[in-house]
Amino acid sequence: MDGYFYFIMIQISSWHEFFSSISLLLNGFYVAVVAVIVLLIILENRSPIRSVSWILVVTLVPLLGIVLYFFFGQQYRKQILVSIRALRFRKRVKLLAEEQLKQLSRIRLTDVDPRLAEKKDIMALLLRNDRAFLSRNKEVCLLNNGSETFPELIRSLKTARHHIHMEFYIFNFDVIGREIFSILKEKARQGVEVRIIFDSVGSARVPLKIKREAREAGIRLRSFQKVIFPLLSSHVNYRNHRKIIVIDGSIGFTGGLNIADRYAEEGKNFWRDTFVKIVGRSAAALQAIFINDWFYVSKENIYHDRYFTEEEEGTQNLTQILSSGPDSDWQAISQFYFSAITTARNRVYIVTPYFIPNEELSFALKAAALRGIDVRILIPSISDTIVSHWSSLSYVNEMIRAGVKMYRYNKGFCHSKLLIADEVLSSVGSANFDYRSLETNFEVCAVFYDPKITAELTRHFFIDLSTSTQITSQEWKKRGWANKLATSLARLFAPLM
């Protein structure tokens, strides 16, 4: 009996040594993987804050940190995506931007409006960093919310004679999506070329039936950057967050709305958003961006004169269409925001659903307020993303201390993305005021140098403030410990958002 017990103990000891060896090997392998990932993060030369944040996540959160990095942190696709921009600046777009840059110093903007001369440096910046050529349009129509946007979009789609190009982060085939899709199918059957790009994460559940109907009608439907596990990738890197519609090369739309019923909801579930319709030469800039993205998703080069109409230049609405993404040489939209804030003479108004500024923009906003500029920022009281919501609130205290006026929108979810600087400069687009939009997503915005458009956006901004609550220093100091802890913890993840 003693011998049998001794034999069992020897076997247990052997198995223990075996599993200990396996454990040591696995631990060694894990440490090696972590070391390699940390080295890759360092070699990527990102901002120190983002690099340190990812290093902490990978090293301090066992296994989960590596999974999070592979889904959300990698930049390996950026090298591949550089090829996307090969088409964007061909022919007239590149030549026009270069010619305008040469002429800009000789343009007498003071003859149009003395205040425009103060923004000439911003115009030059956007010509250099994104070839965002200047144009005057026949019409620029601001559209508030889905109640104005969807009817105008439907009316415009019905006028199409040659082509319809659409690009959206979310294209849901619910009530409004089905209505628009029916129009697109009818147009395609009439011989109109219809192309749609949807993001494969934002629009992860496009039914097979819809794809079949599109194919049968002749609609070219393409997804942007397919992901293997969309349910695990709601914020996976390098998403196409742009909203672009171009009709016959002369009518363009852009802004913050997606194609989904919730953007048209009123009452308790009200979504506050802003879109813009442009008739004129700026539609060609939106077209160039779409054609570039279409080449990436389909490998079909449709850069041809038939998609660009010879529109006569309008007499108003001086505009630049600005895009940015991981295929860009520069973070063009972020540079625009920074320049607009730092050169403002009297006011900076910002509306964003997610306020998670990088260090440069945070510094610029506080410096502007401290030098006496009227800086006001409107964020939602409620949000569709918990971590982003608490991350946004983590910036409130430092902004208030610097003199920035912070407001929370109470009527519903505020999804608009606006910037107003002084009386003549404003922008409407798809980019949120956060790390992800400004550094890793594909975004687009329309920049206007026009006192009428800026005045209209300012008027609606103050209407929104009337249904908002200003966050005071006294109120913020009275927050409970749970609230303070939530915002502080969320702040740690802000660079990863």
C-alpha cells in the first residue's frame, strides 16, 4: 500500500512538473508577444499619450489587452490604405488647387468682405494639406434634422438623370432606408448609374435580400473594409465615417446624418443633426472623394469627365470641401480645427456628440478662452456610447477653469458636428471632435467662408442653447464620488476612443 501511494505521488509530481514547464513556456511566450507589441507601438511614432495608453493596456490587462490592441489599436492597415489616395488629386482637382494656391496672395478678398482676408491663411492651409480647392456655388442650403434633410434628399434623388453616388457610415434598410432604396432601384432601372458605399461595421447587417434586389436593379453596392467579427468591432480602426451624396455631378450633400429612422425621430427620441445641400462646383470635390473611395472598394477607376459637370461658378458661398483619413499625409480636419480656433478674433462655437479633444486642440481651446475669446461648446446630456459620454465629461472641469462655456443639450441626442469661428467661417461635416474622427476615421466636412451661412448656423446654435443647460463650476464641484470616479476612469481610455 505504501508503495502504491509512493507511486501515485511520483506521478502527481511528474504531472505537476510537466504543467509547470508548460506554464513557464506559455508565460514566456506571452511576455515575448507583449514585448513585440510594445516595440511595434513605440515604432509607430504616435502621440506619446496614445502610445503610453496602449502600452499600459497591453501590459496591465492580461490577454484582454492584446485582444483589444489587435481589434482597436493596430496601424498596420494604414500602410495599405496609403494607396487609396492615388486617384484623389488627378487632373482638374490637383491642378485647380495648385493654381489657386499661387493666386491666393493676389486675390483681394477685402473687396468681397474685409473679414475674409483674416481667413486667407486657413484657405492656404487647406489647399496645401488636402488640395481642398476654393469654389463659389449657386446654392448652399442648410438642413436641420431628418425632418428637413430626408425630404430634400428624396426630392433631389428623383431629379437624377445620369448618376447617383452615395457613401454612408450607416445605411439601414428600415422605413426611411427602404423609401430611399426604392427610389434608387427605380432610377437604376431607368438607366441612371447608382453606386453606394456603406461601412461594413456601421452597416454590418445589410440583408442578403437587399443585396439581391440591388444586383437585380443594377445598383452597385460595396462595403468599405470588411471585418471578420463585426459584433466585436463596433469601434475597429479606420472606419469610413463619411456622409456623401453626389447627383449628376452638380448636387452634393454632406453632414452628420446617416440613413436610419432614428435620425428622423421626434419627441423623446429626438436626434438633433445638421446636413447641407450644395449646388455648384463644390459637388465636384465631394465627387472626387467618392471616386477615390470607390476605387478602393471596387478597384474600378471611374475618374472620368462624365462624372464632373462644367458648372459655371456661382456668385456666393465661398467653400472648401475638406477630407481626412489614414490615407492622408496630414490630419487635415484636425489642422483646420486648430487653425480656426487659434486665429479666431472674437468667438468659437463647437457642437459635437463626443468631445474628446487631443492635446493640441484642448490646449488651443483653453488658450483661446484665456485670451478673451467667447468659446462655447455644446455636447449631449445623453449619449449612445457610455465610455465616450464619460470621457467627454472628463474634459469639462479644465475647460470651465479656462473660461470655456460648456453646455449640455437636453432636448434629445445632439449629433451635429459644427464649428463656427467669428462671423465668416463655419463648417458642417461628419467629423466628431474626438481622437477617432480626427486621427483614424475617414471623414469629410464643408468649410464655408460666408457671413450668411455662418449667421444662420450661429442662429441655430443659440436656439439649441435655449434648450440646453450650462455647466457651472459650482455644479461641477458638487458631483458625487461615483460621478468623479467614472469620469476619471473614462479619461484614461480617452486616447483609445
